[in-house]
Amino acid sequence: MKKLNLFIIKSYLGPLSMTFFISLFILVMQFLWKYVDDMVGKGLETPVLAELLFYATLQVVPMALPLAILLASLMTFGNLGENYELTAIKAAGISLPRTMKPLIYITIFISIAAFWFSNNVLPYANLKLYSLLYDVKQAKPELEIKEQIFYDGFENFRIKIDHKDKETNLLHNIMIYDHRDRFNKNTNVTLADSGRLQVSADKRNMVLTLLDGVRYDEKQGENNKRLRDRDLQKFRRDVFKEQIALIDLQGMNFDRTDENLFANYDRMKNLNQLTHDIDSFNIQRNQYVQRLTKTSENFYFQTARYAARRNKQENSALTFIDSAKVENPDTLFAGLTIHQKKMALEGALRKARDNKNQMDEEKRHIIAQDSKIRKHTIELHRKFTLSFACFIFFFIGAPLGAIIRKGGLGMPVVISVLFFIVYYIIDTMGAKMAREGIWPVYQGMWLSSTVLLPLGIFLTYKSATDSTLLNADAYIIFFQKLFKREKFDLTNRLDNKEDIKTD
């Protein structure tokens, strides 16, 4: 039995390692494809790119691990079934669950390791990755000006070009707005037929060389900026053959930001930090709710307290509704003049709007706290759903491989990708529903596991009972018998019709 266990383990660990690194590679490539526009043209050094790829690799491990377990278990038992080794094991009196036993222990160990990784390593990797991505996005490119679009990468300047020659790096039909005068932002415009943009040798300035252009400058008076006051306006028009401008690049290089600025996000926290912050957010939310309740009570019972104070009855909050002491409001309103009625309605409407604005402001604080609580709770559940997904995918892949009996990277890859796509779609939909507050968080985060768990139990049962659920030969034989029977019935009906005609 020990030799059989070692044989099963060796057959499983090889495909697991291979599929894990293949999955990592594919997901990292997908990450690079997603952020390639933010990294191209930044002049990033090799150590920065290597650090970015390293943390990106750690960040996609939670997605690569379940896929690797599904594919490896499917390949392992598919190879055993295709080579009739699984048949020999069953002939020796060893059931499929007993064959899967050593791999179940390995899967449990991987699930525990996955939880430890998501609780300790993943928050640190997310902190490093997102802070580094933020710095990469903030680093301004040297030549990132696009055609027919105003570029605002340079402080206090807006630049638009019609065409850019990629061979000579020559810019055509240039328009530049100078916004250094914050009171008159659109009074300084430069138009040029062509130009060239280059970085100075010390990389501190951007050298903009303009050819065959004109510069319009309008200086308005400080005391009166109306255009009809021509005596206070100063217009200037400069025509030039060549003009060189220096643009300061200070703050446009790649600089690292303090990582503590990102430490308060939910993805950068472990289980203890998430639990602590959720409790803190709940306390703050309760305070906002109490303040909203008190504010609404003040609005509704303000007249009551005013009447109680006038009657020196502070404990009587509803004195104003006593019909014996207060006249009917409709009677009071009917006795007013038209102007007084209009003033009274406008005042009531204004007061109602003010009260609504104050209550909406309090509600916005509550909604913000609810959003923080949901995001942190989602991240808390995600640390457990990763481990459980690894466990479920093993009980889907192993029995499915024993049923289809196809090894290699052909059929197992296709089936694994289909199952993983279904899992990813369900998990994404559940997380979105939980994040938006449509569903409770636990329902949204455990939706994918709830859907796939019965499937794993069903497949394990079918494989343990030697079911022909996914055996292609069984379906071919079934349809052959079905068509053969239909053909036989059709022949009998035709013979009967011929006999009737003969009679």
C-alpha cells in the first residue's frame, strides 16, 4: 500500500508543479497586458520591472493555485485511467476513494498553506504591488503626446498636435495653451507648423523646439477684465521662425511613494486587522445612525419642544398637538392673506429642503461606512474561499479524470478551463453583488463554492460507482442502439403498410 501511495503521489506532484507554473505564467502575462500602457515609455529600470513582476506573480497565486489543482488532478487520474492502471488498482480491491486518500491529505495541506499565504503574504504583496503601480502611473512619459488630443502631462501647459512622424519624431500643427497665469488661462496661445520635443542632457528639462509659428498674448487689466474696456487690454502677436522653450521636469521622474498611504485599503490587511477594522467601522456607523436619529427627531419635534418651553413643561413633548390649546393648522392657514400663505409655503419648503440636505449628509456617512464594512468583510471571506476552492477543485478534477480516462494536456486542459471559467464568472458575479450590497456578503462570496460543491460530490459518487457518465463509447453505443431500433420500427411499419395495400 505504501508503494501505491508513493506512486500516486509521484504521479500527482509532477503535473501539479507544471500546471501551477503554466497558470502563473499565463496570469502574469494577462497582468502585463492589462497594465502595459501604464509602463511603456516610462523609462523604468530593470530592477523596478523585476520587482513589479515579482509582486504581480505573488498577487495571482490565489487564482493560479485552484486551476493548477483542478488540471493536475484531472491529468493524474486521466493518465491512470488511460493506461489501465486505475483498472488494475480497482481489480486489486482498492476503491477510488482509497486511491485518492494520499492526495486528499496533500490537498488539505495545500489548502492550509493557501490560507496562510492569503493571510500573511498576499496583503504584503498587494501593498507593494499597488504602491509600485501607483508610482509607475504617476511617472510622466517623455513622448506620450497623442494625436488630436490635448495632452496635460506638463504642469500649466496643454499641448495638441495633429500628426506625429514616427521616423523623424517631428510634430506637426502644434497648439500650446499657457496656463501659468491662473486668472487668464486662455489668453496665451502658441501655434506652430512643426516642432520637436526632446529631453535635455541632464534630464531635468524638456526642450520644445517650435518652427514657423505665431504666439498670441492677451494681457487683461487687473481691476477690470471686461473685453469692451479696450484701454485696459494689451494684445501682442509674435511671429517666429524658430523658438525654443524649456519645460521643467521636476516631479515627473519615477519616485517611490510612502507605502503607508496604501496600508488602510482592505486588500493590504490580514485577518486580525480586517476583524479589528470591521468592528471599528461598525462602531462609527452606529454613531452616525444615532446622530441621524437625533437629527430627525430634532426636525420633527422642534415645534413640540418650542411649545413645551413656552408652557414651561419640558417633559411634555407633544403639547402642541393638544387640540384644546392649539388651533387647527388648516384653520390658521386659511386665515392668512395670499402673501402670507405664499411666504409660509416658501418658508416651509425651504426648511424642508434644509432638513433633507442635512439628513442626506448624515446618510452619506452611513453609506460610506457600509461600503467599507462590505469591502473588508469580502476580503475576510476571500481568505477562506481560496482554501475551500482548492479543496473543491480536487474533488472535481480527480473523479472527472477517472471517468473520462484521458490524460495529457488535451482534453484535461479544455475541461479544466471550462470549469474554471464557470467558477470565475460565478465568483465575480457573487463578489459584485456583495460589494454593491445587493446580497449579503457571505452569500456572494460563497456562491461559487456552493454551486461547485454539489458537483464535486456528484462526480465523486459517480466515479466511485464506475459510472459511464462521460464515457464517449457508452453514448455512441446508446445512440447506435437507439437508431437501430428506430430503423427496425420504421421497416416494420412500411411492411405493414405494404401488406395492407396487398389485401
